[in-house]
Amino acid sequence: MSLSIEPSLSIHFPYLKVLVGLIENITVRASTMELEVLKKEIAEETKSNYSLESIKDNPTFRAYRDFFWRIKVDPTKTRPASEALIRRVVAGKPLPEINTFVDAINLASIKSEIALAAFDSDKLQGKLLMRFAMKGERFLGIGMRQPMILAGTEVVISDDEKIVAIYPHRDAEVSKVTEDTRNVLTLVCGVPGISEDKLKSAKGIALDYVTRFCGGTARST
């Protein structure tokens, strides 16, 4: 499955880059001992590499924050995903425990500093398009009780039928990865100011962690 960027969005953000990955035949479980060990290792490493005071000056997080401001999202209230996870670890809070896939992706986001999105690819229809939202569109994110009404300034990803993410910080409930998921589409979410090499590194880490803890076979898209 491919992803294209709407021309009007490319005009506003000419250096916007997204990497797509497909992993087939995975097995998602509630948890594994090996994954819990890696969580502890990465948590200790993260605490030694960051402080709550220094995070705001990290160039990757600054790039995401600049992008958020430009699409009228306040990054002090809605933090970039990787920054939010790292802040959580540095503050001594436990990481969310969802399932082996989601937990592995979260660890990859912490390790790489890059926001990662993932969808049950069997719940997607047609091709993916990154575009500006249309005013009044509805979006139900993971864990939300009621859909939010979009203002038209948000950047979204949609398939042929529905919005599957608000880019680059919230995925949709309808296409989330669960223990029933067998095939997954992953997105490495770049913004202007983040190099393609850093995105490629993040993709490699994500594929490594997912296949290590969920099995499956990675395919080029």
C-alpha cells in the first residue's frame, strides 16, 4: 500500500517526508518477558541521556514542535509522540502496556526520537493520502469516547473511506493494532528539519523490534 502527499500540502511543507513499511503475518500478544526486559533497559538508557530541562532543546523535538505550531496544534498541550514518551520515562512514570506490537513501537519511538504510526492494514481501504483536513470532518482517535470535529487546519491521513490518523500524533480507533491483527502498515513520521537518514534509522529500529517480539516478515512498499 502506498502513501501520497496532496500537492497543496507539499507546497506548504516542501520537505515533508514519510517512510512506509509493511509487516505481514505477525503474532500480537499481551506481553512477553523479553519485551519487559528491553523496556527496563531502554528506560535506564533514556534517563541517562535526557533530563526534563534538556528535552526542549533537542533538535528533533524542536522540529516536531515547529511543525505543530504551523498546523495550529499547541505542542505544550499535545506533545509530539516520541517526546511525550521520553518525558514520561524521565519523570519516572511507567510506559503504557498495550500489547507486544504497540509496546515495541513505543520503544522504537523512544530509541529513535521519531514519531511512528501503525495501522491494521486489513482495515485499510485503497490508497493512503496525506492532506489537510476538511472543516467539519470527524475523527475518533484511539481511546476517545466521542469523535472530535476537525477545524480544517490539521494534517490527516485518510484511506479511500476514512481518516486513519491526525499526523503525526494520533491514530484512529478503527484501524488500531490489536491481538487479532496479522498485517501492519507502519509510518515513520517526518517533518521539515528531520533528515531522511534519521527516518531510515527509525524505520530499521521499528522493524527490528516488531519482528523480534511479534515475528512476521517485513516487505518493501
